[in-house]
Amino acid sequence: MTKSNEPVTDDRPVILELRDLVVQYGRIRALHGISLTVREGELVTLLGSNGAGKTTTMRAISGLLPLTSGSVWFEGKDISKVKAHHRVIQGLVQAPEGRGVFPGMTVVENLEMGCYGRKFANKHEHRERLDWVLETFPRLAERRTQVGGTLSGGEQQMLAIGRALMARPRVLLLDEPSMGLAPMVISQIFRIIAEINAQGTTVLLVEQNAQQALSRSDRAYILETGEVTRTGDARELLADDSIRAAYLGVA
């Protein structure tokens, strides 16, 4: 049974909800009835080790994997059968694991690809958004004419997040943004994620870096072998001895 310390006083509307999500790869069940909620303006972390089902959950939310059963709700509507690109148009946007930048395109061209499926009303709105993304990531502004394949790992991660932000997400889905990065770069990426959230973007973050993720999140869900086993206030979970032992190596 899931142990919950989740606060019940938050009256912000639920913007994203998973209800009893089950996903199978052939005969192998990867997710065993996951349920979670994300409220408007929150930064929520789904924490788990390798193989826990974190990326499968993100792909199911994004519409890249079919559901065996259960449902995905976005802004009060069941979107379980909505195609992935239509979910992006509605404002559910993912920066995927592994970054996936276009190596032969410049930084600005990569960013422009983010709004391909979600057009702006006019050139002024488009320019404002691009300027905001470049202000959020000054390193990208410095390298705006550099091709994506020549950027460092941290810069490519910034570019992947910036590209997702160009789609003006109602909910930003971030899959393992710390993967393969140096500790100093990880701290910088998480500071930027917190800033993006503070400016009004709702964020669902999938991570295994407990210290960085939990210290900056509102709430968290602990995922183990395809099941949510704990949920609650992120900082309370970070202080929990069993969580610290499992994810931080602190006895």
C-alpha cells in the first residue's frame, strides 16, 4: 500500500492526473496501476532508480506508449486516446531523456523546432518567446549560431529544455535532465528548472538525483518496479532516513 504524507490543503486546480496507469511491453508489465496528480504551478518529482518505470511513465503521459489500462487526464479532460502531437498542441510538452538535439542545426534553429507544432499568433509573440528562452539560458544566447552537435552535454540539455519551452507548455515534462552531466552543471540545470517553475510553468520531473530534485520540488512520488510506494512533501521525503539510505547512500 502506498504510504502518503501528501498535503490536502492545496486548492490549486489539478492540471495533470494519472489514474491507475498500467503499461505492458508484450507480456511484461512495466507499470502497475500508477496514480498521481500535478496541480497548476507545482514542481513535482517522480523519483526512482534505473528500471523503476520513470521513462515509461513519461512516454505514456506524452502519448508515445499505448496504455494497457487506466487513463491520463489533462486540464480536466481524458486524453488517453489523444495522439502525441495533439497533446503538444494542447500544452503537454516533454524534453526527452537523452536530449535529442538536431546536431547539424544551429542553437536558434533547434529552438525554432520547438514551436513547429504550436504556432504563434504573430511574429511579435514569437520573438518575445525566443528572447525569453535566450534570457533564461544565457549560454545558449552566446552560442546562438553554433550547431547543436558541437555543444557540451550541459549546453545540449539546456537546448532541449529551451526547445520544449518554445512550445509554451502548460505542463513541462522533464525526463532525467541530470543524466550524464557533471555535478556543477547539474546544479545549474536544476536552478534553471526552479526558475522556470517560479515564473509560472508547471513541471513534472522524472529523476534519480534525489538531492537536487527533492530540494527544489513541492511534492514527490517514489516509484519502485512500476509502482508508487511513497508520496508526500518533497522536503519531508528528503529528510526521511529510508529515502536517504536508498537514494543518497546515507545510512
